[in-house]
Amino acid sequence: MDGPIPTWPIGLDHRPVIRQAAIGRHTGPATNRYQMLGFWCLHVYPYRADLRVNDRWYEIHPGCVSILPPDADLEYRLPGEVEHAYVHFLIPPGDSESSPRLPVMQQLGDRFAAFDRAVRQAIAWQTISPVRAEVRLWDLLWQLTDSPASTPHDRHGVHPAVERAMRRIELRLGEPISASALADELEISHNHLIRLFRAATGCSIVEYVRHRRVERAEHLLRFSTLPIKVIARQVGLADLHQFNKTIRRELKGSPREVRARRKESE
């Protein structure tokens, strides 16, 4: 493989429709040339081989996954007895400007074993619970967008470092969060992360964290009967004085007043 790996725009806003999912087995050295007419193909490889997609050859290594678009001209050179999981599915090609893009081939490394197990689960579910199988495949396709080779920086309108920071924030709203700690985890300079975050969101990391905490607190105040002190801890504002002050400033009322708004709207 020379040069950048080609990528395909794929319509991941839509749930894929599985037409066939199975374990492919080959018993001896072989060269297979074919097309999948109208279907996307996901292949999960635990072996070495070679694959031609249209006019370009790719080396397959254990731990690789390929995404092949409909009607591509495919040729496999298989070394001997091999087995792999595969899925043939329908999904819109996507808008080339805004949709995620998946590479022909990517190496999953430490993620491969879990990914392979999940594909095999989808295979097992396809006749018993096809919707469950398709939802699992849908999630797996989204997982493949996490590869640096998968999409340009703007796949969700934000830089990948900002996207990763946002995901960590969501998981840790109940804990202390600092921009410097996030930067260290993401292996990016503190100042660079701050600039990227403000460019993507229009606010600082501190402001964004406060906003998300307030949104979560408002939901729990209005739609649960949890004690206010418990809600304060769950959203990372365990100091009740600070919690009350923040809620009053952001939601224009005390926690008790915010809680009462649900009754007013019923």
C-alpha cells in the first residue's frame, strides 16, 4: 500500500440492514475475484493475505478490518486454510461533505479481539433478533470512525481532540475536571487544547463543564425525587452553597424553584 488509504463516505445516520452475516472459511490457497452487487462488506481478518480493491493492492495482517463499498472489483489472494467473520449490508453511501468516512483497511490492534467477538455476536443474532444484530453492526461501524485514518477533523464539526475531551467530560461530570488533566490524557498541550475547544464550542472548558453540569442537574431536579444534596454530588458540585449559587445564576431560580417548575408545566 503506497500513499494515503482511500476512504468511503458512509451514511451512519441510518441503521444498516444486514443481508448476510457469516463465518467465511477457505480450505486451501486460492485467488478469488468477485463483486458484491449493491452491498457493503465488512471483513474481520485474523490472518495474512492480500486484497485488491479496484486498482490497488492491500496487505492484510492479523487484526485488520476492511470496509468495502458496493460493486467494487475485489480480488483476494488467500494463503491456505483461513476463517474470517463478514457482514454484507445495505446503508446509504453518505454525503461526501459531511458524512463519516471509513478507510478500506485499518488495523485495530488491541481492540481487535473485542471487535471480532462483537461481529460474531451479530452473526449469531441475525435470524433470532435481526434488529439487535443490526444495532450491534451500527455501533461497530461507528467504532471504526475512531481511527485517525477514518475521517477528516470535522466529522462531527469538531477536532478529534475536542471530541475525545467531550466524551471524557460526559463520563466524569461527577468528578473534579481540569483542562490540564484532560490535556495530559489526550497527550496534547494545555494551551492548544484550550484554543481548539474554544474554536469548536465558543466557550472555555470550564464554561462547558459548568453548562453540562447545570443541564444534568436541571433534569434530575425536575424529573426525579432525588434529594438536592445527592443531585449536587452527582453533577460534581458537592458544595451545596456552590451548587445553589450556580443553579440560581444559570437557571434563574433556587434548586427548589427549579424542581417546582415540573408541576407548573403539568
